[in-house]
Amino acid sequence: MDLSRTKIKELPSGALCPNLRRLYLLDTEISQVPHGLYSTILEILGISRTNIGEVQEVSLPNLLQLDMRGCKGLKRLPPTFGDSMPSLQHLDLDECERLEALDSGIGKLAHLRNLWLSKCHRLTRLPKELTELSSLEFLNLQQCTSLETLSCLPTTLQRLWLSGCNSLQTVNASLPKLQELAALECRNLRTLPTELGSFMRVLVLNGCDGLSEWLATNQPALFGELSSLEILDLQECTSLETLSFLPTTLQSLWLSRCSSLQIVNASLPKLQKLAAQECRNLRTLPTELGSCMRVLALKGCDGFFESLVTNQAALFGELSSLEHLDLQDCTSLETLSFLPTTLQKLWLNGCISLQTVNASLARLQEFAARECRNLRMLPTELGSCMRVLALKGCDGLSEWLATNQAALFGELSSLEYLDLQEWTSLETLSFLPTTLQKLWLSRCSSLQIVNASLPTLQILGAQECRSLRTLPAELGSCMRELLLKGCDGLSEWLATNQAALFGELSSLEILDLQECTSLETLSFLPTTLQQLWLNGCSRLQTVNASLPKLQKLGAQECRNLRTLPTELGSCMRELLLKGCDGLFEWLVTNQAALFGDLSSLEHLDLQNCTSLETLSFLPTTLQKLWLHGCNSLQTVNASLPKLQDFRAHECRNLRTPATELGSCMRELWLTGCDGLSEWLPLLAEFSSLEFLFLHECTSLETLSCLPTTLQRLWLIGCNSLQTVNASLPKLQELAALECPNLRTLPTELGSFMRVLALIGCDGLSEWLATNPPTLSGEHSSLEFLNLQECRSLETLSCLPTTLQRLRLRGCNRLQTVNASLPKLQELAALECRNLRTLPTELGSFMRVLVLNGCDGLSEWLATNQAALFGELSSLEILDLQECTSLETLSFLPTTLQSLWLSRCSSLQIVNASLPKLQKLAAQECRNLRTLPTELGSCMRVLALKGCDGFFESLVTNQAALFGELSSLEHLDLQDCTSLETLSFLPTTLQKLWLDGCISLQTVNASLPRLQEFAARECRNLRMLPTELGSCMRVLALKGCDGLSEWLATNQAALFGELSSLEILDLQECTSLETLSFLPTTLQQLWLNGCSRLQTVNASLPKLQKLEAQGCRNLRTLPTGDLYSLQKLDLSFCMSLKTLSFLPTSLEELILIGCIELEVLDLGSGNLTNLKRLDIRLCPGLRSLPQELETLPALSIDRDETLPPLRMDRRRGLRSRIKSWVRRKMLALGRF
């Protein structure tokens, strides 16, 4: 009998089925099974996800399988359980969240083979009688978060799953027959089961960082016994430093994100797969890797890449069967050669220094080199095996490809996938393989022509190709997706070629023309279309096409759209018309005709339909209705029985939302809908509502009659709300932000509660003070408590022991947290300035301790550091910022990875060994004299801005300090005013910040990996670090006037090396006269205040923002090459007379105070994207191009006292404006 997933709530009590063998009642609301259905020959009973809360004491001698998964009311099994089901083989109790214990009678299930207990969060122990289960082979205890110790397991176990048991510390059991042990994310696990032996095949310890110390001393004993182990997963064991004595039988070894791992010293001749992604300190690979190897994944292994540069031949020569090689983010690699000819997949994404892959790879099927911006040529002998070629962002190949397209693509006769996205210099594509199925060209901003026949193409993605004028030839019946978002240059071609184009695309399913702002009419669309995306087509007025199969139409912000496509019908599922103001007038009179045809519509978005007052005739199939910002809407007069998600933000006039809302409703979002206050009592009728969001319902004072099904209740900014008087037994998450008058919480909050957030609910302070036992008892499963900004709260006690995260930021009166919190992982008490003590029993679970600004703790910390930090044996993040009275820090946990001490103004000494520290931030610790000891290869970030007391020792100890920090990536020495020379810096540095080092003259260090160099206001700096190269992204030299002479003679050499530079800041370099040889990769160029600068002579096709305010001598700009420019600010460039050939991409043009400017010439350009033009104080500008006056979105700022266009009659004003501008600039001292 199968009644699963029906609406049945009760079975007849007299039902009798003596011959019933299988009974399935899954996913019903049944709370009891009649005795007459418990047949003595019943073999399978499936009652998962029902309301059954207990197992009846009935005899089921032949029952083989009992499925009670997700019976959330089940607390215990009866004592007679084992006797009544002697034949049971499979017992599933997964997700029985209230199950507290297993009865000892379970030991009598002699035939039980599989036992599922995952997500039984209240289960704290297993009975000793479990050892009597002589047939048990599989035990699933995943996410049993309260289990701390496991013992007395049956020796017959073959598979044991413990993943997510984050409280588990010990597995003290002998498991000689175990084949598979999975313990992912058991971060507190300290030991493994005993007598693991030759049966073991799979050992998964991903994220078991607590085992690192045990592993360090027990590797020979452990792995010596595992003589048949094939798969070993130690991923995210971040404290593991060395691996040796591994079984030679290993076939797969997973070490990804073992951030401290340096050495794998083991012979692994049978290894097939080695994954060590993000092992940044790894220096060596296992020995005897050989012909068995198939997959080698070393993404982000910076430490190994140095040896790879010189040992390629030795390494790859042994790997004669390697098929997949992943070297992504190998930032120092410049050349690859000696690769195995067997390679089928080669992934090099993010190898930003890579220039050459010099290898014959005739079998290669997939080559991915995204963001390899310096790559100049591809591997040789790429041929008929190639299926995937991914070269996104490889703009350095553009020149090579321009002359080698025929030769390259002629060989790739089976290529199916080609990705050339972000090739900003690419202008023409031809000779493409006719086998292509997917072609990605997004953001190829210079691309104009794709001249190739692609008859098998299925997907063409050319988003943001603003210069594209034509599409490939012979696109035909294979095409499924055509993505042309932002291809405004195609609008003219489309206007005359729609019939020819779309007539051929007889199978097209998805068409994306978003942000084609010049497009006015669409017709001749394929009748096969299922999705049509037109968002942001601001000029589009008409879509005149029959689209009977359309399922999704997105036309958001099409403000001029007047009609919808014809024959929209029963296929439509989503209709998104947000901001279509022009359509809403049509909609008022055509609702019945439109919605009457959309008989299957599920999602309707009419947001910002400001003129809409009434909605009716809506399809009864609607599941989602979004009406944000419909501020005139008063009535939704429609029956919506299937509605699941209703959102009506800022519908302040709405009085009735819809009729027949009922059992299907799951989510209700109401922001600022004060008019609905009288309607809210009807919420009790929503018998399935799970999420209620009430934002800024400012007149709401009381909430009652809420559905008991609610799982999440958010009450944000309801500042009049005082009482939530409702029983919510299933609530999991209650968030009441900025409800200052709230006095009580809902009743019957219970064991389902996981999250309680009461931010800024100061009115609850008295309730919290008098109800802590209730809070603790009822919320026995609470994991996250957020009481931020409860400013009246003075004491916290009796908190649930299950808490994992406690946030108290801004509780500025809080003095005491008197509670035992043994499972707490995160305590954040920022700005609790009166806090005097911390919770008791903080222990090995703690990962994050944030005490920023808790100055009241300084005295307590001074005498309790040893006791506190001695217990926090797993602490990873410690934030003591702005503890201004703190003078000394010692006894810190050696597990710390991040230490934040900024603005601890009295701190002098940090006397602690921190070998695993990755980030140390001590900005503005002006009295700090020493750094922690044993800082080493784990360090990534060292921020010492304004640490004047330390800088004296830094002058003489650079070699000793930086020599140890072999993996440092970010160094911040800003405002180190006494520093004159920097040397001995780690070559691993990616960011170096020296702003305000006013005495600094020389940075004498080789920094080949540097990405960001900031030296603003270093006015004495005479030269830059050596070997700056292709990794550089940001160079900020504002006010470095001492570099002007060096720059004048070294521009070509410097910028020639910076082939990936994106941001250049040369503001206030007042001696600079000429700029040339700039990298073509620049996206932002800042020249404000370069008062002597006359010429910028460079090709900058990727530049998006150029600011040159106050460059009073500037005469020449490279505007003809600025294909991607979006913002151009030339304010007070008083020598500039002509501005011409502006790019079509331009959105902002600011010309304030350009007093000599006479000509603004667009050339053949069409500035359709221009949104702001500021020409104030431009007396010489006689007229504007006529086409600017027709742009609907353009805002023009000009002098109100002057005529809008013609200024030649006000010549007398010109000299006065010049004088005023010069006086203004002089007074401001701006430039």
C-alpha cells in the first residue's frame, strides 16, 4: 500500500490488512498507524517525514526495513524495540532532530546491517549494547553535532560516516574490518579508531585539523597498518606540515588547502590522482610518481612553482601517462615545456606571467588559459582532438591570432567550444572551425566583424561587444542561444536584417538583447523562442511577433515599451515588466485579455508600476507575484490559490493583497505596507506559510494569529511593535532588527530554534533580564544569538549550552556574560566597553574571538591571559583592536591565524610564539616595540601602518624580519616617517603600501609578483622596486614628485614591463610634462593636479576612467583610442581647445572650467550612453552637437545665466570667467 505524498491526515482506526507486506506513508501528515495495518508479515514500513512521534509496541517479526527519516517528533525508541522487530536489517532515523537516545534494546537486532542516524542533533551518546549488533556493516552518524565520544562500536563495521560531527573528539573503538571512514569537518577529532588495518580502502579526514598534532607523531603507526589504502583525503588540514610513511598502495591523494603543508616525503608508485590545490607552502611532491599518474592538480601551489620553473623536464619526463594537468594561478611561471604528449586537459588559468607553452600536445582535448594576459603563442601541434579552447582575457594573443587564424583554426577540425572573452584588441574573427557549437566573445570591445560560417553553432555569447557590426554567416537551425546584451552597434544592422537573421534561426530558444539602447522595434522573431530578454532596451517601443512557445519574457526598465508580443499563451511561466512605465497604461485596460491567455503563468513582476491602482484577472496559476514600488496600488482583486511568494515593498496604499491566498503560501514580503495592518490577522489562514518578512510597518503594534508553520520571521524597523503574541513551535529563525519597543517574544519557541537575532531591540532588555531560564530551556537547540545594539542590557546568563555563535556588538552597558558555553565557536563583543568578564568554559570549539573596543577587559586580561588562552586550543581569529589600555600580550594560542591589534595605543609587547599566523594587523600601535616570535612561512599579511615605535628597529632589522616571512603577500608600512630605505623584501609580495613614508628614498628589492604598489605622498622617493613586471595591477604614485625626473627618462622601460597594469595614479606629479608608452591594459588613469602636463600620447583601448582635473597645460589627449572610456573629467584644463572623436561608451563627460574649449566634435561617434555632461564655466564653447540634445537619459549641467547652446553673444563674460576660475583655483590650493 502506497499513500505517500497525499494529503491524508488520518487512517481509519478499524482498518485491517492482515496480508500487507509493504506500507508507504512517506511525506504525509499522519500521526499514527492503525494497529490493523501492522501485519505480522509486514516487511517494509515507510513513514518518513510524517507527524509520528513514537514507535508503537507491536510485534513485527518479519519487518526488514523501517524508514522513519525526518520524523521530527520522535524522541525515543521503546524498550521492546529490539524484541518486536527481530528480523530488521535496515533502520533509517536520519533527521529525527528530537531523538535523544537509543534504548539498550537495540542490541537485540542481530540482523541489522544498515543504521542511519544523520542529523540527530540531540543524540549525545550511543548505548554500549551497539556492540551486540553482530551484522552491522554501515553506520551513518553525519552531522550528529552533540556527539563527543564514540566507543563500543561493533567490530563488524565496514563503513562509518561521521562527517559534520563537529563536537566529536574521540572514536575509541576497535574496527578491524573497517573499509571506509569518512569524517569530513570533524574539526575537534583528536584520535582515530584503533586497529584500523588491511581492510581499509578509503580514509576521508577533510577539515579534521584537530588531528594534525596526532598525525605528526603517529604517521608510521597509522599508515603502516593501512596496507591496502587506496584513497586518502586530508584536505583543509591547515596545521599539517609534513606527510611521510604513506601507503604505497595509494591511488588518490587529496591535499587541497593544506596551507601549512611543506613536504610530502613518500614513495607513491601507484598514485593516479594527486590534488594539492592551494597548498601555498608545498615545496616538494611525492617521490616515484610515474606511469600510473593520470591527474596532477597544483592550482595555487606558489611554493612549488619556483622549483617547477627549473625542474620541468625531470618532473614531466616521469609522468608518461598524465592526462590532466592543473597549474592554475602559477603566477611566476613564464615558460612551459617538456609536457607529456599524453595530456588531454591542460588548465593554466591565472598564470599571469606565462608567455610560452612550448610543447607538442597532439592529444590535447581541453586547453584553458583564462587571464593569461602575457601569453604570446599556443602549444604546437594542437589538432583534431581539441574540443575546448578557453582563452578569456588573453589579450596578448591578439596580435599573434590576427596573422595566424587560418593556420590555427584550420588544424582544430573538431573544436566545439571557443572562449575569447575580454580580448579588447581583437577587431576581426574569421576562419573559425565549422564544428564550433559554443562561441564566447563577451566584452571584446574592439570586435567589429565575425566573418565565418558556423552552421553547427548552438550558443553565441557576445555580451558587451559594443563595436560589433555584423554576426557570423550561416547561423542556422542548430542555434539555441543568441546573447547580444549591450551590442548597441548591431542595432542599425538589426533594424534592416531581422527578417533574414531570425528566419534562419528556426530552433532558437533564448534571445538576449538587453541594453541594446538604440533598438526601437523587434519583429520576425522565431516562433521557437522560449526566453526573450530585453531589459534596459530604453528606446524599444514595439515587439511585433508571435511567440506561442515563449516561457520567459524579461523587459525590465523598457520605459517606452507600448505593447507585448502577440500570441503569448499557455507556455508562459515568467513575465518580468519592472519599470515598464509606458506599458502600464496599456495594462490598465488590457488585463483581462492579457492574463486570460497566460493560463500557466507562475511568476509576474510588475515592480515600480507607479500608475497601477488595481490588479485583477490574474492567472490562478501564479506562484510568485512581485509588486515592489507600486505606490498607487490599492487592490489586488484576484483569486490566487497557488501563490507561494508575494512581495509588496513600498505599496503604502495597498489595502487588500489578493483573495483565496491559502495553503500554498510559503513566503510573504511586506515593506512599508501600513495600509495592510487590518488585514494581517488573516495570516493565520496561511496554513503552510514558512517565511514572513515585515519591514518598516511603522504602525504595527501587535502581531498575533500567526501560522504555526512559520520557520522564519523577520521584523525589521517595525518601530511601534510591542507584542508578538503567537505560538510558533516550528520557528527556526527570528530576526527583530530595530524594533525598539518590542517587549516580549512569541510563545512556544522551542527546540527548532536555531537563530535568534534581536538587534537594537532595547525594549527587550528587561524581559531578557527576567526570563533567562525560559530562554535557555526552550531554546535548547539555539546555535546563533545576536543581541547587537541592545544598549540597556547589563547582564547575560543562563544561555543555551548549544550556542555556537554569540554577537553582542554595541551592548555598551553589558558588564557580565555569566554562562557556560562549551560549544561556542564565535564570540563577537565589539564596543562592549563595560564588559568585565567573558563566558565560562570557553574551550576547544572556539575559532573566533572579537573584543574590539572592549577596553574594560584590559585589567581582566592582564591577569587571566594564561587561563583564557590556554583553553582556547583551536582559536584562529583574535580581534583586540582599540583595547587602548592593553600593554602586554602573551600566552596566545599557537593556532592563531589572524591577530587584529589596530589602535591598541598602549600595547608595547606581543610576547608569544605564533607559527601559524597568517595575518597580523597592528595599525596605529604607536608604542609597539616587538612583533610575535616565530612568525614564518604562514604569514600572508603584515599591516604596521603608523607603528612609529617599531619602525626604529625595522630600520636595522629588515633582513632578519623579512627573511623569515617567505610567503608574505601584503605589507603595509604606511606613515613610517623615519624609513629611508627598504630592502630584503620577500619576493612573494603582491601588495606593498608605503603611503606617507615621507623620508623614503629607495625601495631596493626585487618584487616580480607585486600586483599593487602604493607610495602616495612619498615626495623623496627617487626610484621604484626592480623587476616590477606582468603581475602589476595598481601603481599609485600620487604626490611622488621626486620621481618625475626618473619617469621622464624611464617611461618606456617601466611601462613596457607593466603589461597588465590596470590602475595608474600620478596625481600631483607637478613636474611631469609628457606621458607616453602607457600600458594598453590601463582601466583607470588619475592625473589630477599634474599642472605641467601637456601631452598624453598613448593608445589606451581598455581605459574606463580618466581624470585630469587642474591639468592647466594639457593640450592633447588620445581620445581616438579610448574605446572603453566611461568617465572623462577634464575640469579646469584651461589650455584645452578642442575635444573630438569621443567614444560611444562614454557615460560621463565633465568639462567644468575649460575656459579655452571651443569645439566639442563627436566625429562619426554616437554618444547614446552619455548620461551626464557638465559644461559650466566653458565660455568659449559656442554650440553643442545637435545629437546630444536628443538623448533622453542625458543630464546637461550648464550656466543658468547663459543661453543653453549659443554663447557667442556673451563674449564679455569670457575674460571674467577666466579670472574667476584662476582666483578660485589659487584660493583652494587644489592644484
